Amino acid sequence: MRILNVAQTYYPYLAEGGRPAKVRALSRNLAARGHDVTVLTANLGSADWSRVTEPAANTDMGLQMTEDGVTAIYLPTWTRYRTLTINPQVLRFGRASLKGFDLVHFYGLYDLLGPSVSYFCRRQRIPYLIEPMGMYRPIDRSIRMKRLWHRSIGGAFWRSACKVVATSELEQQELLGEGIAPEKVVVRYNGIDAGVSPKAPARNTFRAKWNIPTSEPLILFLSRLIPRKGADILIEAFAEAFPASGYLAIAGPEGEPGYRAYLERHAQESGAASRIIFTGSLYDNEKNAAFTDADLFVLPSRYENFANVAAEAIACGVPVIITPSCGIRSLVDGRAGLVVSPEKQPLAAALHEMVHDRALHNRLREGCRAVTEQLSWERLAEQMEKYYAEAMDGNSDGR
């Protein structure tokens, strides 16, 4: 199959949430299975390209890079607001290049790339799938603009999709509740691609950098710093569960201006500020070093359609604590971690239990292996092949 993946953000722009890593991993595994895979995305500037080792070429469409059999085209960006971009070359791509693909897979909503490319898909009768990535129901910032998007350019884009890919049963139920036709909605979990990550660093690398004693338990939070992720609740619960010992590392880029400062003030007020560390963003070896040294990973999010970073922690053998609002909950609960409500008291109790009950911790750590196998991108790429074939078959009658 000739597959086009359309994503507003893609590698190397890793600060923009889980989408770049997901699209890259799935694309690489589909290419390894013999498919011709191209990613169409936006050029967000040169700041993040220092981590790129593959050469990029200038083409009529923009920068182009081929990595592990996947060709990525970075359309020139005329202007941008956050990750929303205006890319006039997308019109030329739709007219001149889109007909070379069998189907299109769109990742995410609330951009202009998706509706623009989908317009040409409809004109050229090319089937497409949409993977909303938990974005269908507006929950974070610019809610009025997102609702306007649904009522305007997002309407035809959404209605004409052959399939809608949910990444958890939680998201599937939400989509069905919004009136999406059941025959359109399919489930495919997010995966773990060990081949993308560098080799695990030596133990205690992260602890040594941040002066964390090896004898102290280390709790890790790693995600964008926005209110929905629950770092504020975790700070309160940590201070109660560990009043005199233990360390909490809060890692991730600031997702809303001033929110890190708010969390730092929260840490000061908790009385445990000397044992709460704010590391900023962690990528590649630094992120793996944090997972290697952590005793426990915690994401008390108020909503996650899946929770990619929890899956990454599990792949590193780190038991997790998440909430019922995380899509990965059905894979985690009692197997690789605990599922508790995002409130101070239940979370504090779970923290204390996970660190001090070594039998429980060891059992859940051992369970990480089975969950990791279930989330193999190779297995999930095979699943996507079937969904792609169904989309193409359903489009063969000219709908």
C-alpha cells in the first residue's frame, strides 16, 4: 500500500506532545512490513533539528528527509500560532502529489493541514482515516475556537472519514457518545517501539545529576506541565505520603505560560520543596535515565485518551499509578500498576503502598513485561493493515 500520514507535528519536534513519536514509530513499522509510507507535516523551524542525523534535502514542496524507509515532507510554514500553521504548499501537494497514494491517515484535529488534504481526498476519491488522539471533545484552551472548527472546516473533514481510530476503549465510548457511527470506530492502542529509543543508560545517572541519594525512593512525573495532567495533586499527595524522605521529579515542558512557576509555589507551600525537583524537558538518553532510576511513575491526569508516557515507563519496567481517566487503564490495573482517582488522599495512599509494599511492587514490575509485549508497534502495525484494507474495500464502490 502507498500510505500518506498527515500530522501537524512530527519528528524532530518532540516537545509537541506524543504525536511525533507515535506517527514516527507506526510509519517505520509499516515501512518495515513493505509499505510505501510518506509523512506530510509542517516545518516548525530549525531549533529542534540538532538531534537529526539523517540529511534533509530541499525540494519544491519543502524539506524532505528519508529515515528507515519513511519519507517525511516538511511543508514551509508561512505563519504559526502554537502548533497551528499556515502552509500554502499543501494546496500544490493536494493537486500534484496526492493521487500517488492509496489512502491517507490523519493524526489529530484542530489544524488546517487535515481539512486541506481531505478536500483533495474527497475530490480524488481517496479513502482516509482520522485518529483524533483524544482531541474530539475540546478540553484544553481555545475551546470556543475548537468548537468553531467543528462547525466549519472540520465538518466535512470528519463526516467523510472511512474510519475513526480510537486509541483506547475510553476514547471509543466517548466517540460513540458523540454520535459517531459504530461501524466507523475502531480501536488500536498506542505502542512502544524499543528500536527508536537509545540504549538504557547506566543506573544512577539521573540520580547523580540531580543529587538524589540512591537509598531514597524516587517518584517520577513526566508530561507537559498543564493543569489537566495533575502535577499539582501529585505534589500534595507526595508531601503527605513522604513527609520526611523520598524524592519527586517533575519533568516536562511548560504547556501553559506561568504554570511551572505555579507548581513551584505549590511545592514550596507543601513543605517538601527540598525534595521536589523540576527538571524541564527530558528527551532521548535523559528521559531513559530518569526511567532507569525511578521506582515509580505517576500520572494523575484528569483525562488522557491513552497515556503514552505511562506505556514508556512500563516498557522500562517501572510500575505506574494512573487514574480512571487514562485510556491505558484496562492494560495497567493490577498488571503493571494501580488505578486511583486524581485526589490527594487516594493518591497518597497508593504512593505509600507502592513504595513500601515490596511484594506488590515486584509483582507489578514483573507484569510490565507482558503489557509491553501487548503494545508492540509491530503487532499494532499489522492491525492497522487490516483497518487500511477495510477502508479501501469500503471505498471501492465510489463512496
